[in-house]
Amino acid sequence: MTPELRLDEAVRSLAKRPFEPHPLIKGGHAQTIAGWAWPRRFGLYARRAHPREEERLFEVEPGVRLLARCRWQVDRTSRPTLLLVHGLGGSAASSYVLGTAGLGYQAGMNIVRLNQRNCGGTEHLTPTLYHSGLSGDLRAVVGELLDRARLPGVFVVSFSMGANLALKMGGEAGTRAPSGLLGICAISPLIDLSETARYIERPSNRFYQWRFVQGLKTMMLRKKELYPELYDVRELSCVRTVREFDELYTAVHWGFADAEDYYAKASSLGFLATIRVPTLVVHAQDDPLVPYAPLARLERQGNPNVLMVSPSHGGHVGFLSREGGRGRFWAEELIVRFCGLLSARLFAG
């Protein structure tokens, strides 16, 4: 970590900014749904790609390419870059990704919105499936942005399942993290995949479970169409939960013994103590999809490189505030403030 990039008092003060939920949208489920559905009317991004964006393919391993949509500042090599990574069932066009992209671009940052494997209509770019521990994909993208694109610094901004990848990548790198990796932001992160799978199976989460499973089934049918010799979907109709999908498909495809073996090896929980880059973790205590308890244990451990913000309300990637305008989407604004404060001294002028 460069001496300039540390969690000094100015950065830590961000944790003292209270989150006050919208008065009509206080519960965890309401915040989760509103965060997805509430229109973002500010910024330079709409749901469709901006006409001044460019597409870029990243080959993260032989035969595996990821599609990103990039929007650069005029002087891109003197500005920090936000690499935005979505969650399960999302894409580079997810509302929270677009909202953060709009705020980040307005704040003078380059934007790279990344689709994970098979997401955003990119099933044809890889014969493989994805899983929640493919931190090497992010490491490869960060490396290309720093080494080949010659960008001076990258913040990895991640949500939900994507946040597990980012935190795992940071912990795996430890003191060997590239100097150009300026920081990590993790919003509503899954850090214990087994506990999260159990949490999603609660009766109150039946709707979310159904949506996730339908998305996974659609992806598998598309993979079968593209690579018929690689995939057997005869048991797909029997899948009712994310855990069952991981047992029948993810674990088998990637050579794990079973779903529990996959969850244990792909979770970021065991890597968090070794993170050495400035990291912001935001997690609501009323998140209906991801349990707060593992993050509470992390908070008590007190890694000095990790700033934990854990408001009582906010749902899962929700954080819809009582404020209007830019302040409506509290976590998205917090991300841009965090990255802006950390990089101000490096990119002054």
C-alpha cells in the first residue's frame, strides 16, 4: 500500500455518517426491492449503455473472456478508475451499477462496468460456468487495466456476490497487492456462502430464491444450446434452490466434492484478515438475504485496513435514504466519497 492511501481520520469519518432510511421504506425487504426498482434520474447513465461508452473484452484465462463497458475521462491516465462488479443474477446494467457509475463519472473518475462470466448476455464468451470464488478473474482484469491500459489506479467496487470475489482477491494478495490497486468497496457482501445459502432458504425469502433459480436455469439452457457436449440439463427441472443448483452443477463443473466443499473454498471469510489495501465494507443489519453475523465477527477482529459501516437498516444493496437527489442512494454516494478521499492526494490537479 502506498503511504498516501490509508484509512486516515478523514476517511474513517465516513463511518459516522448515519443512514436514515426513506420514511415509507424502512424494512429490509422493502429497502431491497426499492433499491432495485427505484429509478435513478440523476447522472449520465440510463439503463441502456451510454453512447460514448466503449466495449472491451478481457481474456482472464485462455478461452475465457469477460465483457466490460467503459467510459473514460478525457485525461483518463490522470484519473482513478472504478471497476464495478455486480452480484448474482445481475450484470453491468444492474441499477446499482449504473447509479454508482453515474456518480463516479460525475466525480471525475473513469468507469469500467464488468460482466462476470455468462452475465449480461455473454454466455458465448466462455465454455465455463461461473462460481462465487473466481477471484482470479478480477485479478486479471485489474492487472490488464494497470499494465496494458496504463491506468494509474483502480478501485474495485463490488456488490453482493461480486463483493465476495473482491474481498477474496484482496485477502489473497495480502502485501503483494499491486500498488495501483487503490482500494476495495464491498456492498452487502457474501463472505460465508454456506450461511448465505441457508439464509436464502428461509420462507420469507421464497421470492428471491425463485428469481435466482430461474436466472440460473435460463443460463444453463443457454449454455446447453451453445455447448451441447459440455452440459447435461436433464436434472435441471428438479432444482428448487440455489444450494441444489450448486450441488448438481457448480460443484460438479468445477471439481468440488459437493456444494459445501465449494462454499468453504470459495468464501472470502478466511481471507479478510490479510487484506492490506484500504477497504470499505457496507452491510445492513436487516439484510434479508445475507446474514450479518459473520460480518459482525469481522468487525470485532478489527483489521485496521477495513472500514466497516453497518447501519441498522438498508436491506440488501438497498440503502434508499430519506434524502433526495444524489443522497437518495446512500451507499452509492458513500462509495464515491470513499474513493474520492483516498485518491485526492494522488490525483490532485
